Amino acid sequence: MLLCATLAAGALAAGGTPAGLAAPVPRRALLRDLACHQAASPLARYVSVTALMRPLAGTRHMRMRFSLLAMTTGQRAFHALLAGRLGKWLAPPDPTLGQRPGDRWLVSEPVHGLQAGVYRFRVRFAWIGAGGALIASAVRSSGLCVQRDAAGG
């Protein structure tokens, strides 16, 4: 039984927008396609999400940082998992991506080998302008992915 929550644009956490920006940040940073695959074996369990980023006026570079927050059996609070690209700032393979108004950057982040617990992605977005100045940033959180242990508990 699939118990993960689906993403809804209205349910995403609000991102910050510095005063004076022409383009609203919320429509420029989205999470979609949350997949929560359950299996009896932890090695076969996974969760993934796709992040979409569009440039703001003045963008020279775009960056994303994926975090997977986990609350596994016996824990009372979420903690960030570190593996692979998690927790690292990512840049598009094309360094000019984001300099044109119609650019779109899609990044899918799968994480395999999950223990029983509850998982949620948090993605940070950063728009960098001339001279490396931060134009804007936003944070989005996915819905929950619940992974049950083999006994169903």
C-alpha cells in the first residue's frame, strides 16, 4: 500500500523573495513527481523527487541543494541524511543555463536503500547574479514518504 503524500503546489513551503524582484520566486522553484516505492527489503525501497528551477531577472547562475530528512524507527525528530549528492550545492552542466528568460533546469534526485521511517525532501534554490551576489533564494519541501518495516509496523 502506497502511503506517501502527493505534492501539491499549494502545499509547498513558501520561499523568500527580496523586495523589488520582478519575477515571483514561488513560480520559479517547484518540486514535483514525488515517488515513494515500498518494498519488503530496504535495498529495494526508494524515494525520489524532481526539482524545477527557472531564472529570475539578472540571473547568471542557478544552484540547488537537496536534503533528505528522515525520522526512522525510534526517533522523534527529522534529521538530514548525507549520501551521494545530498547536502551539496549542484550547478547545471551548462554554466550559462539560467541566463535566458525561458531556461528551465530539471533535476531528479532518487535515494535508494531506505530503512523503515518517514522521509521528506527539502530543496534549497539560489539565484546568483553578477559578481556572485545572491539575487534570491527559496526552500521547498515535498510531501511525506512513509516506509513501513517488513512486519507492517
